[in-house]
Amino acid sequence: MNSSMNLDEFESQVKDAIEVGLNRLQTVTLLVVNLEQQLESTRQSMQELTQVIDNFITAEKQKRDQDQN
């Protein structure tokens, strides 16, 4: 704080800095929530893909086994 700054100016600058910090925290929080939703969606998609692959492999093995008999 420079010597020419009075108490009101200091208070105003501190409040502005706190407001900026709180706004950034709010933005980060919203981004984290969005990221968590995207992660969950991706997890579900991967589970579905795994199920499709498992079903395909099982069906192909059954075809192969029938062809060998």
C-alpha cells in the first residue's frame, strides 16, 4: 500500500480483489461440475461399448464353435 492511498481506496481495492477471486472460484466450480458430468457420460459410453464388444466376441465364438462341429 503506497503512502498516498487512503483507507477508503485500500478497502475498495481489497473488496475488488476479493470479488474477482470469488468470481474465479465460482467459475472453476462450474467447470468442475461440467467436467464431472462429462466424465460420467464418457464412463457410461465406455461401459456400453465394452458390452457391445463382449456381445460381438461371444457371438463370433459361438459361430466359430458351430462351424467346427
